[in-house]
Amino acid sequence: MNKMIYMDHSATTPVKKEVLEEMLPYFSEFYGNPSSVYALSNHSRLAIDKARERVAKAIGAKKTEIFFTGGGSEADNWALKGVAYKNKDKGNHIITTKIEHHAILHTCEYLEQQGFQVTYLDVDEYGMISLEELEKAITEKTILISIMFANNEIGTIQPVKEIGELAKKHGVLFHTDAVQAVGSLPIDVKEMNIDLLSMSAHKLYGPKGVGALYIRQGTKIDPLIAGGAQEKNKRAGTENTPGIVGLGKAIELAYEHLEENTTYLISLRERLIKGIKERIPYVRLNGHPEKRLPGNANFCFQFIEGEALLLSLDMVGIAGSSGSACTSGSLDPSHVLLAIGLPHEIAHGSLRLSLGTGNTEEEVDFAVEKLVGIVDRLRMMSPLYEKVQGGNK
């Protein structure tokens, strides 16, 4: 197999051909500023309006509740900072979890410096929150609960509808970072009692640098970016028309083919998990065994380090990712793996393979085959593994 095998779709996805084709005219043919009044700009305005309708339809929202952003991290920042500042007269308490994306965790740390109080909920060994602990954490000063829909590292899907019901019962706003979930899971913001939801185009075969924040009608929120009347005076800056068009097309395609894509990805994922667990000893599957993203498989291989694993895979043409020290520039392994209770030495040997619709059974089998040899070779250099092997003789 000569071509690169891409198994890092949770990091980003390739732009689908149909998405790119729909975007292209808005770079050179219909390039007008949507805020101008002449006919050329009208093409841009109409295209943005169509994309807003597509995004709203995909998640069960009204098109007036969709606001385009520069990506998922901006949407997360806006949701937390915007709600916190606008509602500080009601309270200063926010609830989140220890396994959120850093766009949430770092924003919460910033808000703590501004005088807000944040509760970081623990998760169980599968990365699942406790609804009982969540309800206990709510106080009369709680203004926002922000819990991710599905985890970007281990793929665990949270009980979002139940979280929404709890938030509604206590009169607290509920935001979910759904960057990994949108396009991969069915979502209905009304049925799930979601008040704010973040998404990003490049996770669902759309372009980078564009996302959206769903804001339920009537939600009090301050703008994050000032300087213009775009997005109903809520998000200043000339709209990224090609990117917005791409997000609209990508999300429409994702939900048109959701069922078939989900079935296909789960079959590939299970083939990968089964192959690795059957052929490689001392391996742990991280995340919930069933309630997980269709294409996500996250493992810890004992006695080896994640970066060596990644580099070895890259040398044989396989792209994956790791939560280990060298890839994050930190001395600690993934905060998610530590939060689910893994000791440092095991968490360091992590590997996430996230599959996409372009992957095949042949590629999965090739990846398993290569991993068997790579893990064996790396373990042979490990004194810890040598001890275990010595004890088994």
C-alpha cells in the first residue's frame, strides 16, 4: 500500500469535492462584500442565507438562531464569555467537566481570573459524567452549564438530553461543544433542551476557519467581536462567504447520508478494535465501549511512548494522533486520559485512530498488521516490558 492512510479525521477532514465546487464561485465570481448594496453583493447575501438555513435544518433550529464564526474555538469562547458577562447580575457560577476541549477549559480559567467560579466535574473510567453530581453542583448562582456532546480524544458521548433537562429544570443555560458530534450524530437542539451549541466546518468535510454558534432565541449573550453590524450586530467582521457556503453544503451532505455513514464507520471501527485487541497484548481501549463516536478508536499500549508509536506509523504511511507529552509540548499526557483514571505511564502510550468515510477495510487491516510489528519492536526496547516478560518466563 503506497498511498498515505489517513486515520486522523477527529483532527480534521478533507474537503469534499461537492463542497469545494459550491465554494469556488464565491472566491472569484461572486466576490462582493455581503454588507454592500449592489447586485454583486446580493449573491453573497443570498448564499449566506442559504447556508444558515442548511445549518439550522441539520440541528432542528431556526435560521435566525445560527451565527457564523471563525471556527469551533471562537464559538466556544463566545458562548462562555458572552453568557458569563451578560448574566453576571444573576450569578457568577459555571459548571463544566475535566475532559473538555482546551477552548472551554482555558476560557474557564480566564473567567476564573475575572471573578467567576467554575466547577469542573469528574468523569468515570469511560469519560462519562454523573447526572447526580451535576445536579448537586448547581447552586442559585449557576448561570451556565457547558458540557461537550462527544469527547474529541476518547469519543465518549455524554447524556446530552438529560443534561439539557436538568439545566431547564433549574433555570440554567446549557451550552454544548458539539464540534465532534455535528455531522456524526443526530442532533435536535429543541428536543435536547440545548441553549447554545458550537460547531466547526472542518470536522465534517468542510473548510477550515469557519464554524457556527447556535444561540436559542431569547438567550442573553454579549458579542465577542465588536466593530460592525454583521450577524445581527452579534459578530463583527466581513463574512467569510466561501467558508460559510462550504459549511452549509458540508452539513447538508453529512445529514443526508448520516445513517449509511454511521453504519459504515461503526463496522470499520469495530474491525479495528477487534484486530488490535486480538493481536496485541497489554492494550486498553479508552472511552465508552458503545456510547462513542462512530469512527473513534483510542488505545493505550503499555510499556511504550505515544510519540514513538506515531512516528513509526508515519514511516509506514499511516496518520494518527496521540495525547502524549511530545505532541502537546507538555510534560503531562492527555488531561482526558488522566481524568478517566489512567496512571501517567500508561496514558503516555496513547494512540487515537479516527476513521472517515474514505477509509476501507483493507486500510484497517493494513494498520492492524503494521501496529502489531511496531508495538512489538518498541516494547523490545522497553526495560519495563522486559521485566514483565521475565516474570512470565
